[in-house]
Amino acid sequence: MTMLLNQLTHLRKLWGKIIQVEKDIMERDVTVNIIAQLQRLNAELKLDPYMLRFTVASSVDRAALQLIHRPSVGCNNQL
């Protein structure tokens, strides 16, 4: 019985970590989308990649940062 409770506790902790990672990924995606929209509105917008601190460190984050710093294509927002 104790072993089963230990396993359930372990699984509960793992699910908590998984949920936190999912939340972090969603926050990162929202941030990347907002920045991309702002860059479409203002092609001269420059961001320091170190200003963006995501809690999930992975190749996904590096890919997200590359998307943020991609050049704008076909921007028609000339004033």
C-alpha cells in the first residue's frame, strides 16, 4: 500500500511538472505572437533576445527567438 501511495505521489509531481511546462510553452507562444504582430506594425522594431526570459530552456526556445528576429517580409505599413 505504501509503495502504491509513493508511486501516486510521484505521478502527481510529474503531472504538476508537465502542466507547468505546458503553461510555460503557451506563455512563450503568446509572447512570440505578440512580438511578431508588433514587428509587422513597425518593421524597425528591434529586440534584445536576452530581454526575453523563457522558463523552458530548449531548442524550441531557440527556434522561437529565431522567429522573433526574422526579417519582415512584405510589410505594407509605411507611414
